[in-house]
Amino acid sequence: MNEDIAILEFRPGPGGEEAKIWASDLLRMYTRYGNIQGWKVETISDNAIRIRGPQAFTKLQYEAGTHRVQRVPTTERQGRIHTSTATVAVLPEIPEAEVVIRPEDLEWDFFRSSGRGGQNVNKVSSAVRLRHKPTGIVVSAQTERDQFQNRQVALSMLRAKVWEQELMRREAALTDKRSVIGRGMRAEKIRTYNFPQNRVTDHRINKSWHNLEDIIEGKLQKVTEALLTSQI
């Protein structure tokens, strides 16, 4: 795999609208982190980004899992603290030779991008949605590019997901533990972001940081370095 490329996908967990907002906040956090690192960050779809840069996957691989937030949502009128979660999937870019995708197993759908990029992006059906029939995996790509490029991005993401699914299957055969990505349930957390206490806690290494606002703004280097050092 390419250690310099990481595909990140953000999935809301329990928590309704607040969980969706939290997933979007995480996407923004990692986008800013990538920018701070001097990496190239590309939007793949509304809930996925691709990051290119020296050791991007190496440094981000331990961010995979369920991220829990405790805060007062902007929609909360009575000031109550809510708990919501979102899962982060961190996938490497897998070479074509590693995962064979047969053309007859693919179902393509083309649509107009809803993202940024001006009138051309919105008028032309350049965005793609791809379904892998054998696994049921669905991916989409709607970057500010033409259809051919989006097809390549979608295939790359599909290979990563097929690879991930096979890895999970093998791990399940060896152990009863669930995948690191989890199902987004509140108990399956790797990290908690507690806004009232201005604290971020990583439960795998039992370490906390008290500069939550900076971390949310993408200043994650101390966190990622601590995880790499611990080699969880």
C-alpha cells in the first residue's frame, strides 16, 4: 500500500442531527490538519476526503474508530449536554494488482455534482456513484473534475473498501473482537471530545489534552504523535 495516501470517510453514529454535524466537524478537523501538515487534501464526496503527503496514512491510521463528542448542540434550547458519535474510517490506497475488481461486477450511476466548482460542475453529470455487486459496497466521487477522473477516484475508494472488508473478515476468523472502525455505538469509542471540560481523551492510551479548541481546528500533531509512539 502507499503510506503517503490516506482516504478518510466520516459516518454519523447515534445522535440524530447532532451526529451528522459532528461527522462534518471531524471532516473539517482532519482537512485542516492535512493543510497544517502541508499535505494535499482532496474532497471525494460529502463525507470523504483523500489526503496526500509524506507518511499521511502512517500518521492517520490510528484515527480510525468511533469519536464521541459531549457538548451542548446549537439546536439545544435548554442548555443540556448531548452525547453523539461519528466513526472515522482510514483507508490506504490499494494498488490495482492487490484487489481485482471485475468490470462485470460494477454498476455505475452518473449525476450532477452538488459540490463547489462553478456552473460546469453543476451542469454536467460528472459525479459518479459506483456499486460493487458481490459485496454491496457503494462509493461515490464528485470532486471538481471530469467524469473520467471521478471514475478513477471511485475505483480507488472501492478497492480500499473491498480490501478493508477482506481484512475484517480475516480478523474475525482469528478473534471475536470487532473491527477498529466499529459500528458507531457510544460504547465503542476510541476518543472523547468533552467541550464543557475543554478536554480530549484518547481511551486507548489513557491520555488527555486540554486544548480542545485547538485540536478541533486541526492542531492534532501531539495526538497523532502520542499514538504513533505508543504503537497501540
